[in-house]
Amino acid sequence: MELHDVWFVLIAVLWTGYFFLEGFDFGVGILTKLLARDRPERRVLINTIGPVWDGNEVWLLTAGGATFAAFPEWYATLFSGFYLPLLVILVCLIVRGVAFEYRAKRPEEKWQRNWETAIFWTSLLPAFLWGVAFGNIVRGVKIDQHFEYVGTVWDLLNPYALLGGLVTLTLFTFHGAVFTALKTVGDIRVRARKLARWVGLVAAVVALAFLLWTQADSGDGKSLVALVVAVVALVAALVANQAGREGWAFALSGVTIVAAVAMLFLSLFPNVMPSTLNGDWSLTVTNASSSPYTLKIMTWLAAIATPLVLLYQGWTYWVFRKRIGTQHIAPEAAAGAAH
């Protein structure tokens, strides 16, 4: 296996980790409107992800940086062609971070309600747009012989990509609901399981349609295995959620996301951005990669830094592993922010 193949796999792992981790905190952000009934319950939801949401976004920064360094042609075409949707995602992530921090700066209900609305929309929009973006990456876009995107933003809003957006939106919401059930106690825990059941059924329908479409269009034997794993894991997650086995439900919903993302990358390889104008103009792991020397240096750095990052993030989740409920929210602090 060549180094550019290794780095394609590593970037796939980074994106998979990002969607697994950020997926549930996007889902929790969406649930602040769908599940929480009052300010203490919204505080509980925000507190479940308060210690970890910013660490989850490190995976996005690392994936973007790795793409820039290992596949500069891919990075350039992707970020210039998908400029508008990626800009919307970036603005959402910035506003979302500010909302988490500023929600409790003032006690007025209107102030806090506005920031809670911001958390909802800046969780929902990226959850949808990431699916649209990756749907277009796998399907292919209008790339010319100079490896430049020559389509418009409307070309990105095709049926396949929009279905991909619905898949990530529903899967992340389901992932967030089972995470909420795992991390809370009391009535909100029970309602999170009930909501997860219905959201999971919708996610199963749209995910199956999208993955079958992907398999029919660009899949092979390996991607078919990933598809089967994703479908079986999602069904098992629904069964575990119905049985009240929240730990298993969360783990299996995570396996669903991992397998689904793996299927997309397996369907994509050896391309990194197919051209719908001419197959010879597609960006591949070969023509989009950096020099072997650059990839070699990056490999050594990744081998040293990655275990340290994983240990630190794992320790963070261990420290904040306990469940919380409205009884843990002091009355005078019921409208506070996550700490």
C-alpha cells in the first residue's frame, strides 16, 4: 500500500470519528427544541455535551488539515467548489460555540431563549449540509481538465445529495437521542428513548434508500459488506433502545454511522472527487496527493500525536461519564450554560 493510500484511509478515519462524535452533539442540539420542555431540561441537554463538544470539533480541524497537507488538489477543488455550503457550516459552528458560552451571561429569558434557538439551528443546518457535501463528493461533480469545479451551487442540490443530507440529519438526531437516554435520568431519559424510536425508524428508511442508491451507482463487494453492517447495526440499535439498553443502543448507532461513512469512502476509492464531465478529469489518490516525502513526514507526526490526542479525549469522556437530570440543576442556576 502506497503512502497516499494510507493517508486516504487515515482521512476516512478522521471523518468517521468526527461524524461519530459530532453526530451525537449535533443531535443533542437539535433535541433542545424537540425534546426539552423547559429551561432546566434544556440545561440538562446542553450539560450532557458541555464538556466534550469542542473536543469533538478537533476531529474536523484535523481532517481538514490532513486533507490540505496530504491531498492539496482535493482540498483546493473541494473548498473552492463547495465554498458556499462550507461557509454556512463554518458560520454555524462559530455561532454554535458562542451560543454555548454566552447563553448564561445574562439571566433574561429572552436572551437565553435566543441563544437556545441559535444552538438548535446551528446544530440542524450542519447536520444536513455535511450529508449534502459528502453526497456530492461520492456522486461526483463538474470538474474540468484543470481539476477546477465548473458547476454552480444549484448543481450541488441534486436529489442524491439532498437524500444524503436527510440521512445525516436523521442519523445524527437518532444518535443524539440515544446519547441523551444514556446520559440522563428521570422523565427526560424516558422521553428520549421514545423519540429515538420514531426518529430511528425514519433514519432507517432514508439511510437504506441512500445506501442502496450508492451501492447501485458506485459500490463493490467491500462497500456491500459495509452497507449490510450499517443496516444490521441500525436495526439492532432500535431493538436495544426499545429494550432500554441505552449503552448498546448508543454503541450500535455509532457502528451505523461508522459503517455508513466507511461505505462512502469505499465507494469513492481510488477517486477522491470524481468528475461527471469526464472520468479522466477525476481527482484520485494519485494525482491529488502531495509528494512522497511530505506524506512520509506527516506519517511520523501522526504516529506520535494521534495516540496522545485519543488518550486525552478518552480521559475527558471518562471524567464526565455520569448521568445527570433536572435534580442536579440548582434552581437559581436553571438557566445557566454548560460547564
